[in-house]
Amino acid sequence: FLIPPFGYTAVIWCEPIIWCAMTLQLVYSFAKNPYIREIKAIKA
């Protein structure tokens, strides 16, 4: 919805925001995933 009126400038601004949001989601997923916690416990 931002790209048609603002063009490539909207892409430049939106991509880092999306990266940050996805990083937060991945950190949460890794922290809450029991399979990953089990692997960490085995390696520790």
C-alpha cells in the first residue's frame, strides 16, 4: 500500500522494518520451541 505512491523510497524504508520484525519473531520462536531447547540442553 505504500509502494505505489512513494515508489522505491517506500521499499528502502519498509525492508529494514520488516527485517527487525522478522528477527523478533525468530528470536521468540527459537526461545519457545521445545525441540530447539532440547538440542541446546544436549549440547550444553
